[in-house]
Amino acid sequence: MTRDVRPFVAGNWKMNGLSGSLVEIEALRRAADAGEAGVAELVVCPPATLLAQAAWKIKGGKLGLGAQDCHPEASGAFTGDISAPMLKDAGAAYVIVGHSERRTLHHETDALVRAKAEAALRAGLTAIVCVGETRAERETGEAIAVVTRQLKGSLPPGGAPETVVVAYEPVWAIGTGLTPTAIDVAEMHGAIRALLDDIYGDSGAKIRILYGGSVKPANAKELLGIDNVDGALVGGASLQATDFLAIAAAYR
Ligand code: PGA
């Protein structure tokens, strides 16, 4: 945890969820409104097809709504893409950019991720900027250098604690059940904090740094208790409201 920073717990549904899954969002809203996420800001990022319906379900409540990607342009001839103003219009307040699945499967570069983050800020969305090293990079001792390079290339200029959240997600920990040691997480998050201070000055101290990669109810308390870990980005365990809430309960 970081002092004077409100923790942030976001669920990334990835390409999962049909309209029947809106019951999970209703359950999350009820729990958020009842204070079951404790002090944490609770956010769900369903697929784009569910955003508008989800926005109705959460209206007036304490659950936040995010998208999983956006195009850097506001509009134009980009078949199949969705822009940040469109996400905002559909009811999202947050958008994930630079998730490792997009960096790998869609060949997204740091420059593209930064352009997406800038587009998010222009549209009035908070950008959740993801970074993380591969297993090979961790094993060769390059993890911090890789994440530093990704952040320098991906973070939007002029970011602030209200508009930028960083998610450190080691690629090898995503969906594998593996997690780094608490010492490795503390070292990485400390390095990210120092870099945020360099890039953003005073406001860098208050930018939330999430850990992501196989966060589960069973390991949440330990991971979320590490210095400079200000929340979690949760994939698989966010699909069921009960698991996701059990993770957020670390902040009760
Ligand atoms: P996981 O995914 O929690 O299923 O490991 C995390 C993520 O990709 O954001």
C-alpha cells in the first residue's frame, strides 16, 4: 500500500461474457454499494459488447466500469476498432491499454500504447497502462530494465493520479497460477514508483501501481500488502463476483 492513496481493484474479463454475465455485474454493484470492497475503488472491465448494458446496471452506484482497449484516433476508417470517445459515450470511465495479450498477439508497441493512453486522457477516461516482463527476461535479470523501458515509452505525458493507473503484470504470471515472490514484487513496484516520481514529479507518488497475474482470493492479502502495491488487475478470478469480491476484501 502507498500512504494516502485509495486502492484500486479492477477485473479484466478479456474475451469472456455474454449478456447473461450481467448478473455478475449486478452482484458487484450491490457489493460495492454495501461497502464490501472496503476502501478500494472497484472496477469491472467487461468486453465492449456489454459496456452499454453494464453502464445501466451500475448507474448511480459505486462500481466503476472500464474497457479493455481503445484506438488512438477518435474516429475514422478503422474497421472493427473502437475509439476512446465511443467507450466514454457507452459509459466507461477507464480503459486498459497495453495489456500483454495485445502487445503480443496484436504486436502493439510502446509508442502505440502511449498513443492509446493519450487518446484515453483526451476522451476523459483513466488509462490503466499495463507493463511486464516475459519469463526469459526475468530469468536473465532484465525484468526491471524491460519494465522501465516499457513505461518510459508507454506512459502519457501529463498523466496524474486521477488519469493514470499502472499495472505491473509479469507475462509469465498471467493465467498460469504462478506469481513472483513478495520480494520481487516489492523490488519491481519500488522501481516503478521511483520512475513515476521522475516522470511526473510530485504526483508520481500518488499514481496507483497495481499488481496483476494470477491474483486469487488465496494470495490477495499477501500480494496487496506489499509496499507500493496499490491494488490488483485480476483476470480469471474476476469472472465470478464471489471470487473477485474475496480479492477486494483484502481492503476491508
Ligand atoms: P489472470 O490475468 O488474473 O487470469 O492471471 C491477469 C490479467 O491478464 O490482467
